[in-house]
Amino acid sequence: MGRILRILVVAVAVAATAGATMRATDALPSESLAATASSLGQKALNDPAAFDFVESLTTEIGPRLAGTEAHRRAVAWAEARLKAAGFENVHSEPFSFPAWIRGAESADIVGSAPQHLAVTALGGSVATDANGIEAEIVLFRTYDDLLAAAPGSLSGKIAVVTQRMVRAQDGSGYGAANPIRRYGASEAARRGAVAYLLRSLGTGSHRLPHTGALNYADGAPRIPAAALAIPDADQLERLAALGPVRIRLLLTPTIQENAPSWNVVGEVEGTERPYEVVLIGGHLDSWDLGTGATDDGAGVAIAFGAARLISGLPPRPRRTIRVVLFGAEEMNFSGAAYAQAHEGETGKIVVAGEADFGARNVYSVQLPGAAADSDFGHTLARIIAPLGANVDRRPALGGGDDIRELQKAGVPAVSLRQDGLDYFDTHHTADDTLDKIDPKQLDQAVAVWSAFTYLAAASDVDFRSLALTAK
């Protein structure tokens, strides 16, 4: 037992023997629970299970866009892996959705400076016609400049937005830039544009465009939309400064209505009856350009690795740990499908969180409401400090895209913040591959998830009450 762990155990033991009566919402985890959580975290640092999981997924399945045969194989693969690891109640929960399937895509500058552009269609984009679209571009260096354009001012033109995304450890630059991809096509169409291009939402400099989903607005024409590789957006800025630029764009995606998908579920059954659930997960689907290693093979591996370690404990925690591998996160369907299927069970889910921010280390944990200032939060902080993480006093605003609908239904969310400083260098690109994962950093993420998940499942902390008492 390390010196820090001995200090923690003694401190918890002193508090436990002080005889103080505590509210269930602020219950101090016992000496044995805190010690077990610490031990799990240390064990995870040298457990290869998570990396083996993502290595197998990205090698044997590869890219797994929801609605494709590859995703169907991923579901069968995941069920088999969960069963082999000893999870209980392993099953897949079906739902249907309109699957978007990428086709051919190309863009070329035509005229006096002909050259090819590296582009990729945005998920959900409509197709051009079979001959493509050729038109002059109108370039906007910021999204606000596009929004300021007058109605009709883009008639017959291709709108191009080249606003840069800010690099940030917490990914806030992506959140700030996300409307450019999500809503830009509809805003351009409202002003008469026939197609829409944007600088990829990314922070690298490689010539690989970043895909991602868009949202068409009701009442606006649906126009083809694609992302430019970052160097190509720079090239268009230089060319546009010299004079008019024309582009020929071809996109041929298709939509498969009522396509099947599945959320894969496995549990580590708790001893408590009636049962309560600590829900953790990631999304099994990925974009089709790379092999989905950091988005989100790493996330499902983290959830798997944490729950697997806990499943081997004697005794099991009081609460059931449920691992959900969501089936269509990239196109925004699996979270709603899960929440709808479990509408009558949300009161039993005491807390939920999703790992969906790459494979680097967890540096901070945001808990529901006032939980950071509770005895649970203080104990967790002492446990994860040796792992290189802290408990953030700010409450979690969300637990991941697939958790959002559960959160709206009243389920408290936890956010384990991973270092995302370079995450958006390869995010949603063909470069999202296994070599981008550092096994040791992945292990550290599993360690923090293991400690939190076990402590939440083994204690009687009432996250709902703590969420309501947030300052």
C-alpha cells in the first residue's frame, strides 16, 4: 500500500469512527470502499484490457458508420466481448433511423488556376445532381459575416466560411465553432446559395478534411455541404483575394430510411434490491473515414475497462453498473432511442456519464450539482489526486451527447474531463487510427473512471438531491 493510500485510509477511518450521523445525500464512503476505489485506480494503470479492446475493435471491424454492415458486425463483436468478459444481462436494443451513407465526393477549382481541393461531405448532406455543381464562391472569413449577408446576396453561388477553430484543452473551441458546421448550410441557403463549404472544425494542419453531422433547418432549402481540409481553406482565402474563384463540387450520398441500429448493453449486477443503476458508456459507431480509434473506440474501451475491473471484485458494489455502447451517436439518434426505451426506468439511474473525448488522460471530474463539496466529492478528490486528476467544484453541465436525453428526464450527469489539446487534430478524419492512442494515457483514463464508478456504485450518495442543492 502506497504512502498516499495509507494516509487516505487513515483519514477515512478517523472520520468513520467519529460517530457523526450523515445525511444519505452526503454520506461519507467507508474506509473499505475508499480503499477499494483507490486500489482499482492503481490496478487500472497496468491493465491492458482497455487497449486490447480498442485494438481489436479497430482492427477486426475498422470504421463502423451506423447503418452499414460494418456496424452490424461491430454490434455482434461487442456482445461477444462483453459476454466473454463476464458481464451479465448482455443484449442489444434495436432502434431504426435514417442512415446516411457517403458516396463519391470531389471538389475542384476551375478556371485560370485549376487544382483539386480535399473535401468530405458532412453527415446528413444532400447530394448534388449527377453532374455536380459548378459556381462562383463567396468567401466569408467568419460565420458572423455569413449571417450578416443580405437575403438573395448568394443567389447561384457557393458559400464558403473559413473561420478558424481555437485549440483548447477542454474542447471549448469546438463547441464555439460547432454552429458553423451544424447550421451554416441552412443559413447559406436562406441567402440563395446552391452549396456550402466550411473550413474543417479541426486544429491540425494536415490535408485531411474533418467530417461531422449537420442539421438542416425547417423552412430552408437543403443544399449540399462539405468540409474543406484546413490547408485548402487557406488556399481559397489566398485565391479569393486575387479575384473570382469557381468550384465544381460533386457529392453523392444516399439515405436509407428505417435502417437498423442497436445500443449494446452489459451489466455488472449489484447486490441491492430494488436495484439502482450507475450508467457509463461510449458510442460504438464511428465515422467512415478512419477506424474510429479515438472517436469513440477509446471511449467504449474506457467504459468496458472500468466496469470489467469492478466486476472481478469480491464483493460486488450495492448498485448495478450498466455499460451502454451507443449505436448511432455521430448522427444523433442513439441517445434519444435509449432514453425512450428506458423512459420508465430513469428514476432508478442514479448518475450517468459517457466517455467520448479521445484517449488521453482525465485531468478533472465534474460531479452533479453540489456533489463536489459533499463528503463523496472530497473522498473522490483524495482518491484520484495520485492519478493526476482533481474534482472540479463546478457542476457537470452534461455527461455526453448520448446522455443528454436522460439528463433532460432528471438523471444526474457526471463529466470526466480528458485532455483534448490535440484531439481535434485528427477528429472525424481518415487519420483517426489506433496509432494515435497512447496506452498509458488510456490506462489513466480507465483508472479515474474505475475509481469514480466504483465509489458511486458502492456508496449510497444521492446525486439527485445534491444536484438540487447546487449553489
